[in-house]
Amino acid sequence: MKAFGQWLARWWTVFVPIVGIVVLVAFWTVELQPLAVALIAVVLAGTVLAAVQHAEVVAHRVGEPFGSLVLAVAVTIIEVALIVTLMTTGKDSATLARDTVFSAVMITMNGIVGLSLLLSASRRETTTFNAQGSGAALGTVTAMATLTMVLPTFTEATPGPEFSPSQLTFAAIASVLLYGMFVFTQTFAHRDFFLPVSPKGKPLSDDEETHADAPSNRTALISVGLLLVALVAVVGLAKLESTPIERAVTGIGLPQSFVGVIIALLVLLPEGIAASKAARRNRMQTSLNLALGSAIASIGLTIPAIAVASIWLPGPLHLGLGSSQIVLLMLTVVISILTIMPGQAARIKGGIHLIIFAAFIFLSIAP
């Protein structure tokens, strides 16, 4: 029994993505019954966890901040695929992209950041990070969110919270440029801004970090392949679950926009787990890289992809936020500035972010 447990602990990340693909193929054209929905949900959760493990192997091999970038791009691919597939088949798809991207921003900047701050500062008075790198990430998120989700509410070219075709094109190009500038800054121009820092605020070099030896190239390549398999399985299984999710949301009496919240929670589960693990190891900068990097990737990759997809997708594309959502976004930005700019934060800052996250969830349920 002990031997089986050791074998399972070693190989489950290999078999679970394959099982995910098998389940996906088996149920793709089948009318789902409640037992099948439950089975798919379990396999989906296991596949997401396997994707986290393989992404962490790849991240460990390439090092920071490239590792955070790998995971952020991976989960954003899932998000884009889910949004596009649901917009082609789901109801009330006009606001789905906006609801999902806004949810991703609130989850990362309040939920993941707040939890990470609490975990990192749980055994010490404060937690330390690099204000220059995190500040650059926060500025990028703020600019992207304002240009793509606040402006459409106030533009006059088209009625409603919708961009005109030329405005949508500009917003998509601006998002790509901002994302490219941030990635260049993070990985080349000022890579040291995004490295974990010591309690004195100095970047840690690779030999100062206490971690296991980096995996071999062969192990990393195998994890890349299994990560791709896991991502395909997650997207497909989530697509199978989309109709039951929409029915459940409607049956409970929740707003249809809550589907976007569920999608964002699902695709950001890997980021949340990885950021929490980093925070427990007192690597708060890595947690911030994951959280803010995911928010940036969510806007910078999703909005351009949806803009291109809108050429053939039916119906309008409403990106403009409502008044309460704008208030929550602005409150998040102000609190994030107060959290990040000192370069260190106490547990109370984590609590404040989590309260804002709770307000977001509550207002999503009872707008």
C-alpha cells in the first residue's frame, strides 16, 4: 500500500492529463447526466492541478521571472478558448468577455494578492517585495483596464457600453503594445525588478535562493508536452461543463454575468495555488509576479483575441463596465498603490484586499 502511494505521488501528474483527454473524447458527443457532470468536474479539477505541477517544473527550469510568465500565458490561453467557445454557443454572450476579464482582474489583484500577503506575513510583521517591478505591473494593469473596460462606457460613437470597430481596433493594438512593453521590461530591460528580494529589499541571486536543483532539459520538455495536453483537456472539459454551469446559475437565480466569475475562478486556480505556495516560502515578489502578470495577460491577450474573433462572432461585444464595477476597479487601484509603493506590507493590507474581493463576489451575486 505504501509502495502504491509513492508510485501514485510520483506519476499522477503524468496520468491525469491523459485521463482528461480520454474523458473529453468519451463525453464530447454525449448528453451529460448528473453523474457524468460530477465525474467531469473531478477530472477537470485534477487536470488543473496537474497543469500547475507541470507549469511549476517549467518555471523552475527557466527561472524567475520567466516562470511566472509561462504560467500566466498558459492560463490566459485557457481563458481565451473558453470565452470564444462560450460566445459561440452561450446566452448573453455580449458581456461574457467583459465579465470574465474584469473578474480575472479582481480575483488576481484582490483575491490572490490578498491571500498571498496574509500567508507571507503570517509569521513575521511584514512581507517584502520590489516596488519598482510591482509598480510597473500595477501601472500596466491600470492603463489596460481603463482603456479597454472603462472607456467604452463613456465613448459616444456607438450606443451602449460598446466600442466602434475603429475604437476596438485601437484598444486591441494598445493592449498588445502595453503587454509587449511589460514583458520586455520584465524579462530583459529590468529583470532584477521582478526577482524575489531579501527582507532588506535586495534582489536574491540564484545561489542565494534556497530551492532544489533545477530539473533537467529532458524533464522540462516532458512537462511542456504534458502541460499542453493538460491545457487542451482543461479547455475541452470546461466546455463540456459550460452548459451545466449556465443552467445551474440560472436555476439558483444568479445573474447570468456570474458565469464570467466562475470561468475566471476556474482558469485562475493554477495561479492561485502557485502564488500561495510562493507566499508560504516568503517569496512575495513571485506571488505578485503571478497575480499581476495574470491580470496583464488576461487583458493584453484576451481583448485582442476577442477583437479578432468578433469579426465572425454573432452579436455585439459589450466591454464597458457598469458604475459599481468601475467603483470597485478604482478602489482596487488606489489600495494596490498604497500596498505596493512602500515595497513592504503588513497583514492588514492582505485583509483589505480580501474584503474588496468579498465585495466583488457579493455584488456579482446581488448587483
